[in-house]
Amino acid sequence: MKTLLVLIIALSGTALQAQKMYKHKLENCSPQFQLEDKSITLEYTKGDSLLIMDIMDGAEKKHIQRLKGILALQIILDSAGNSCLVSYDHRFNMLRKPFDIVENVNALEAWEGTGNNTYRSIFMKIYFEKKQIRMQRLGYNRNTGWTILLMKTFMKEEEVEDVNSSTKNKKDNE
């Protein structure tokens, strides 16, 4: 009986740890949460394009233009819509991160709350490509694996300096 109890406690502890899905794991969030599975249950009330901008807060435009890579986030939301970054991973083409991932995600304030005394974990991946940024919302079920719940694409703004300098060069050549 004691062996069974120890085994149950050991397995439940690893199950909680296993729910942190990405490489960088943080310890400042609720230890128990439900996962988004087959549908999006919580929305960012400002909209997905402003969600991307809020996550990249503090990044210089020239860094955003040159940024390529992927950012994977696991965020816990509470009943009031407060966000807490549980785990994340990133692979950028820059040596240093162009924005503070942990601080920016934890500062997101426009999420819908869960509406009850529970916590819900959401997953998203942001792909930084040459001219666009793609965002995926993912669901996870340990029996069926990952499911893409939403895919949106946003165009990066063109660099103003490049447009102005190319126009000036054309005028100089005339």
C-alpha cells in the first residue's frame, strides 16, 4: 500500500512538470492548469495583431525587420485574464533577444479571463520570416498530440529608410 502511494505521488509530480512543454521553464505560475485542446477558449481582446506587437514591445523596428526564427510560448491565464509565462523556446537569427520575452508576456493585460477559479494554459508559436510574421495557436491533448487551432499571417512593415533612400537615389540618377 505504501509503495502504491509513493508511486502515485511520484507520477503526479512528474505529470505537473511534464506540462511545461518548452525548453525554458519558469516557476512563477500556478502549478495546476487545464490545457486548450480542440478549440480556442480564450481570446486576446485587442486582437491578434496587437498581441504580436505587445509581445515584441521594446524591439527596434530595424531588429523586427531583420528578425527571422521562431518563438514558442506556453502561457497560463487566470480567471481575471492575467498572463504568466510558464515555458518558452526561441531560435532567432540574432545573438541577443531583440525584446524581453518573459517581461512582455507577463505584462499582457488584454486576455479574457477563464471566468472561474481555474487556470488555463494556451500555446502559440510565432514565426518571424523575411516579409511576414505568422502566428499559430495550438491545442494539446496527450492522447492525440498537437492540433493547430488558428493560423494568421501579418505582413512586416517596410523599412522607411530603405524606401526613402531608394527614392532619393532614383532622383539623384535622373
